[in-house]
Amino acid sequence: MFRRSRRKIIVSIMLSLIVLLVVTLAVVMQVSFREIRQSNQQMQQHFEKLYEPGDKPMMSEEEIEEERRAVTERSIQLLMQHIFIIGGAAILVLCGFSFFLARWIIRPLEENDKKQKQFISDASHELKTPVAIIGTNAQMLSRELGENEWLSNIRYENERMGDLVKQLLELSRAENTEALMEQVDLSRIVTGEVLSFDSLAFEQGKQIESNIAEDIHMTGNASQLTQLVSVLLDNALRHGRGSKIEVVLEKREHGAFLSVENEGEAIPPEKQRHLFDRFYRVSEDRNSEGHHYGLGLSIAKAVVEKHGGSIKVLCQEGKVCFQITLPGKYRESYDRFTF
């Protein structure tokens, strides 16, 4: 996120400074050309004053005109050389200055984001133990006292808290932890998750249709990639309005392409920009029914970025489609994608 912001800042600063530089050089050139023309006119007048009418000049008018043009061309060439040298040096200096300024602007935001992520990680780890203890104690009390409304409520809320802590830890690991990368079969991972969600889809009266290319291998973390597919399928099941969910995995020229599409209401563009933010929900209703807290797509984005890919959402013709691209290249000798 901050890399893109830094690049945008550098580009905007450089463009502004380069425009200013070009305008300045243009003004300098205009003034210089005017001075060159004035110098030529003065030189012409000087030659004319040297000779009275009737005197035989040492140079003909054609020779004087040719000399004047030669002087003008040499002056212009010298001016252009100086402009290119000074302009090139100025652009290099501006590049360095823009990079330094962008880093200086972004640094407080990076530090704040790093502290925020560290706080989430620390808080999640600290909450994990007391949540587990509360759950155990509630279970022991239910055995001694029997089930009652209060204990049931304690256990329900504790489960919600446990799920939230679990998702926060997953998000922290996806964002901050360097996962073990190894050769994995992406086709097999996607196929396995589709089979796992088939029964859930059937219970909801939905059907998952898949078109998964075989033998797409990549260097990645199997656990994180499994979680990525799981998040997208879970999101499609929960928010899909129709009865069909389409999953596509195919080879592309520069990598693998994964899409999960479901029928649903179009998401407004202003909300699409925040879909991958932590705790963000399209609906204004902030309840966490089903133990979902708006962290799934944040986890998905973190996993995709860890693998050097990109994720986006498209809404058209009554369908919502999440598209993921993972970089790689196709090797004919192995007839598979490797990343």
C-alpha cells in the first residue's frame, strides 16, 4: 500500500517540478534568442557604420550575412548544449529530491501503520489465553450447574470473541509474517476448497460451478493460498443472491488467473475502494452474525500481496466477481506454470 503511495507522490512531485523546469527553460530560451537577435542586429549595424557610402568594403553583403548566420548558429548550439546539460542535471537532482521528499512524507504513515499492526498482533495474542480460559470455565460450570440462559450467553459471546481473535491473528500473520514458500499445486488447492464448500452450498440451495485448469504450480504458501480461496468462496456464499457461484482458474500469459463470481447487488464504486479495509462492511449494519467481522477480504488481499499478485472486484450485469492475478511464466518443457 505504502509503496504505491510513495510512487504516486514521487511521480506527482517530479511532474510538477519538471513542468516548472520546462517552463523556466522555455523562458530562458526565449530571452536568449531575443538577445541573440539583438546582438546580430547590432553587429550588422556595426559593419554598416565601418564603411561610408562609396568605400569598398572588405566583405560583401553576402559574406556579412553568412557570418551573421554562422555566429547565430554557434550561439544557438552553445545555448542548447547548456540547456540540455543544466536540464539533465536538474532532472536528476529533482528525482533524488522527489524520492527523499516522498519517503519523508510517507514515513510517519508507515510507522503509524506498523504500530497499529503490531498492536493488533500483540492484543490478539494477549486475548487468546483469557478467551480460552473463559471458555473452559464456562464449560466446567455448565457441567456442575447445568445449562442456563446466562451460561449459554457467556459461551456464545466467548465463541464470538474467540473467532475475532483468531481472524485478527490470521490477518497479522498474513501481513507481517514471512511464510514458508515452496512449490505447491494451485489447481489442487482450488479444487479441494471447491469440494469442501460444495456441501455448504447445497445446504443453502446453491451450486458451485468450477472451471479449473490442471497442473498450475507455483512457489507459495499452501496454507495461505488455501485460506485465500476459502475466504472468497465463503464471501460468495454469504453475499450471493442467486443459486450459482462460478470459480475459474486458468493460465494467463504472465501468470495464473483466479476468479470467484456470484450473483448479487452491485457494490457502489465509493464502497469498492474500501472493500479490502479491515472491519469494513458494505452494509451499514454492524452486527457480526455468523462470526464475520469484515476481516476476510483484508486477509485475502494480504495473502495475494505476499505472493506478489493483485486482487480486484468487478460489478456488472447483476454479478459480483473477485479477480486475482498471480505472477508467473509458462514453461513449454514442463507444460505447466511455475512462479
